[in-house]
Amino acid sequence: MAFSLDSERDGHRVALNKAIAEFKPGLECSVEAYGKLLGVRGEKRLMGVWKEMGWDGMNMELAEKIYKRKADIFTEMLEKKEIPLRPGVAELVDAAISNGVKLAVCSSNTQKNVELIVNSLGLVRSSNMEIFAGGRVANRKPSPDIYNLAKGTMSVDAADCLVIEDDEVGLQAAKAANMACLITTSAYTKKDDLMLADRIVDSLEGIELENLVSLPASMVGLNA
């Protein structure tokens, strides 16, 4: 469901800043700094990014407390509908429902958070979407497990499916499930390796359903 919200920039980063303010008022994680946090691995590299942000006294114990608080704040933001939908999402969902297209949300996020996001779309839209959230499969993306589960549960063929994702990991999962994939890039995924995508767009705004129906049959890497 990452394609429906710019959840990293407008959700998780904002929640992180609110959590930081509770521990160290005056420090803020910029869009650029949060992008670095998303890409780091290991304690030394993580602490290096925090130091760049201006917090020399950060340690793993404190970082874990902040991230735990961030997760709670993120859920609260979803409950209050404080994270805006990306342009074009509602219109595309409406078009799919009107044309009898089966819809599913396949996410590594928690069941509660995915339900909150889906419910924010309104009763008609949410009632036409099946949810496959974190915990229902053993392996997270880039494993195709979540998409294969959705395919089997909904009794559809991979060749008839179109996955909409926003990053390289989601794209790898879709392709491993032998499904076509449209990528709508986010603030942090424009530099991902997206060459396997069947189509790449910056936004779903103005994207017509009839322009997407041929993608599942193509199964080729067409970047447009």
C-alpha cells in the first residue's frame, strides 16, 4: 500500500521527528537525512547518520526507544488520517471498482496499520479491497510470498495481475511472483534499480485504468 501514501516522507519521517522532540527538543530529521537513515545498515553507520544530524550522544538503546515511540506515533497519525493520499490513488481505485477489477492490498506493515490506511479511503473503497498484511507469510518482500498468497486466495492468475509498487524491493517481489508491475516512485525510490518495471511513473495522477489493463499481458520491461 506504499503507493497510496508517501508513507516514508509524510508519515514515518514526521512520526520520527515527533518522537525525537520528546527526547531532544530542537533536533529535526530532514527529508535528506531520513533518506540516509533508510539506507544504512549496522550500528556504526546508524550512529554516523545521527551524528551528521547533530546528535553526538545517540546510542542504540536510545535509538530503540525513539523508534518504538515513532511506531506508536505513526499508528496514531493513521488513526487521525493525518497522512495524505498520493494524488490519483482514489480516482484509480474508483475506476477499478466501477469496472469490476479485483483489488488487494499486499503489505509488510501490520494488519492494524494497513486496515487504517484502507479504511481511510472510505467505506465503498475499503469494502472492495482484500488485505494481506504482515504476519500472514513467513518471508517478507522481496520474497513473492505475499503476492502468491493473494493470488491463491483470490483465485486469479499471475498473468492477469498488475502490482503497483513504489520501490525496488516491492518490484522484485512482484516479478518473483511473475506479475506485471507499475512503479510510482516516491521521494526515496527515484534512484532504485527499477529496470524490471513494466512502467514507471512519478505519480498516479491522470493515469487512466484503460492505460494499465494491457500491462499484465505484456510482462516486459517497458519504462514509460
